[in-house]
Amino acid sequence: MTVVQHRVPSPATDRMIPSIPMGRIATTELRKMLDTRSGFWTMASIALVSLATTGLVILFADRGDLTYSTFAAAIGVPMSLILPIIAILSVTAEWSQRSGLTTFALVPHRGRVITGKLMAALAVAIVGTPVAFAIGALGNLGGAAIAGVSPVWDLTLTHLLTIELANVLGMLVGFMLGVVVRGSAGALVAYFIYQFLLPTLGLILAAKQAWFSDLQPWVDFDFATGALLEGSVTAQQWLQLAITGLIWLVVPLAVGLRLVVRAEVK
């Protein structure tokens, strides 16, 4: 007697469910940065702090210092702090606010979620820096008009692009620390140690030890990134930036991504 087996159709085998497009994941992560009150004001602080810094330069800078480079340098300081914090909070929110269970249930592939967060953070850095530059340009025009002098445009397009790159790298440092630590408070503490304490110790050691003074550009990522703010970057400085970036940014980020994929979400 022959037994005929009939296959019961199932949605899992007979119908392919399309995955969520990466663009939608990235825009969702960008929207999540603005959904909370703290996230909104952190993003808005890019423009607000740029306006406040521009006003302070107009009020207190000497007439001879009212140049575009002065405004850009003044705005660059708070920008270098805000962008990494935005990246840190974007990554760590899934663990600090315990939204990871929902996020990773909707998108099971954690690598796609982290990629979406990276794309959103890069968009903020790439767009936010020109906005700050534009505010600085308006401040330069306004300051020159108030002082009764001609506006001085002493930054080239190349210099503006290297400053933009420096801001993007700073944001990537915050993103890397968020991926490695995965906790808002811990990642913020790690960032201030990473960005301020270690470079300060490096400067002190370079001032006391001649051997480290020669070695510093090859092992100090913050020192190597500083060349981008000067505008004129030599081939050797690009190489130093690549080597230090590999040590202090790429390798820790790769380790952090591996931990994110394997870590238990609670």
C-alpha cells in the first residue's frame, strides 16, 4: 500500500517576507533621536550653541579678531562635544532605556540596526557642521558691519572640509564608545577620559620625554586629528591619522560590534 504524503503549505516556506529596507531603518533611527525631549534639545543645541558662541565673539572679540576663522574656531569647540554625545546617546538608548527588546525583535539582525544608527549619526554630523559654518558666516558679516570693517574670509574650502572631517571623526569616536560600553553614563565618562584625559597626559609626557614627542603623532589619535583643524595636512600627517585611527577607532569599533551581536539584550 502506497502512502501519499501531502505537504502542508506554511507562510514561512511559501511566502518570502521582504526585509525592512536599510533606508527606512536609518530614517527611523534618525527620528528616534528627535522623539524624546532630551534628544530634541541635544540636536537643537547644535544651532543654539552656534548662535550663542557667535554672539559672544561679536561682543567680546577685538576688532582685529573678527574673522571667519575666529568664528569657526569658537563654534568648533562646542560642536566637537555635542556630536559625539549625540552618537553615544543614539547607540546606548537601546540598553539604557531598555528599548532594545522591541528594536531587535522588529529587526532581528542587530548589525543592520547598528548600521542604521551609524548612518543617522553621520547624517547629523555631515549636515550639522555646515549649519554651524553658515551661522559663523552670518556672524562674520554681522560682526564686521557692527565694527565698521570689511569681513575677512580667511578659511579656504579645503580647510572647511578638513574641519568637517575632524567633526565626523569625533562623532565616530562617540559612536564607537557607545557600541563598546552600551551604557549612557559609562560611555559618557569613557568619552571624557578618551577625549580629554588621555590627550592631556600625552601632552605632558611629550613635554617631559623627547622620545615620546617624536612618537606622539603616530600613537595619539587626538593629536593626529588636530592636524585637520590646521587646514594644511601633509602626506605624513594623513598616514599618522590613518594609523592612529586604526588603533583607537577601527579596532575598538570592530570589537564592540562583535560584542553587540553576541550580547544578551535585557
